[in-house]
Amino acid sequence: MDKSGDATQTEIEAAVFRRLVRHFRERTDVQNIDVMNLAGFCRNCLSKWYVAEAADRGVEVDYEAAREMVYGMPYAEWKAKYQK
């Protein structure tokens, strides 16, 4: 990959992350267990990774807040609406 600078690469990676999160929010028919079985990670994993990466940078992020960011709503609400 031709690097046009660290900032540009970071912007691209951030955009890809936002696109992945948006995709998960739109695909409420896809259950976490299905993603976990096929890909080895799920929405909850993304939330945990977000919390861990924030902590590595000295920023405290609550796990439930991270899940809300990934799910687009409180997890309990998403679970009641979409989990089968």
C-alpha cells in the first residue's frame, strides 16, 4: 500500500471502522453468534476492542457506552428488538 502519510492512513482506517459499524447497525438480521461462528468476532468484540484501545491511550471508555456506539442504541434495547 502506497502510504501518503500516517494521518491519511489513520483517516482511512477510521472511515473503514465507521463503515463496518454502520454495516452492523443496518444488518440487524445478522446475529452476533452467526458472525462469531463465521468470522471469530462480533459486535461485542468490537466494543471490547474499542474500550481496550482507548485504555491503551489513557482514555477511559465505559463498556456499555462502547456497545451503544457500536449498536447505535443501548444494548438492552437492541437485544429486545433484534436478538433471536
